[in-house]
Amino acid sequence: MSRNLKVLALVVALCCFVAFGLSGCAKEQVVKEETTVAEERAAAEAAAAAEEQEALLREQEELERVRLARELLLREAASFNDIYFDFDRYDLKPEARATLRDHADWLMQHTEFEAIIEGHCDERGTREYNLALGERRAQSTRDYLITLGVEKERLTTISYGEELPLDPGHNEEAWAKNRRCHFVVVTEEK
């Protein structure tokens, strides 16, 4: 009997050992599964946050690219050449018309910009007369740009008369520089 008892004890011990071993493995697997799910969730959240950050960075880069392109265009527009007039005249010379064709081409290619046309005069004549002459110069320039295809809503005129001379001299050379239309290109407000 003692031998049967020993075998029985050995079988019971072996069963207990196997039961404890298997139950320990099951708990370990559940813990591992919970850890794996938590790790996957954390990894997915980190990936989503990284993707969102990357999208934000791409958007900021695009905005900066647009800003730099606009700045470059404004610098290009700032190089619009002035056009010049004969004494006491507001009709456009052939070289002024050629310059205005270039300006019109640029404005039609870049419809997000408007132009302010400033009419200027030399110091000869009364203040009132020069303001009126500057306005006629700006208006004739605007009218020609419109005939070339620039929308009239994008063109504004202003006369400074003799108030803002390019050259402060009091001789024919200075006066010739001051009889002009100057262009200021600005972004349309939308």
C-alpha cells in the first residue's frame, strides 16, 4: 500500500505541478496580451500625433513658400519702371507705351495684385494746375493699361502734382525726372 500511496502522491503532485504551471502561463499570457494592447495603443497614438505634427509642419512650410513667392513678386513689381512725360503734356510717348505693355503683361499674369498709379509734375506751374496735370497723367496711363486688358478695378490713380519730386533740383534735367507716373503694386484685399 505504501507503494500505491507513493504513486498516488506522485500523481497528485505531478497534477498540481502541471495545474500550477499551466495557470501561471495563462496569467502571464493575459498580462502579456494586455501589455501588448497597451503598447500598440500607445504606438498608434504616437504615430497619429507624429502624423498630425508632420501635416502641421507641411502646412507651415507651404504657407512660408507662398509668403516668399508673394514677397518675390512684390519685389519684382517694385521694379516697375516709371514713365515720363514732356513739359505740360499727359499724352503717352512711344517708349512709355512699351513700358506700359510690360506692366500690363505682368499685371495680367498676377491677378492677385493691384496697381496705384501716381501722377507727378515738375515744380513749374501752380500747385492746383500741377495736381490736375498729375491726375490727367495718371488717368491717361490707367486708360492705356485698361485698353491692354488690365481690369479697371485693379487700377487706382492719385496725383501728387509737384509735392513729391524724384529730383529736388531746379533745372531741366531735374524737371524731366519729375514729370512722371510712378507705380505702386499692392496685394488685393480679399
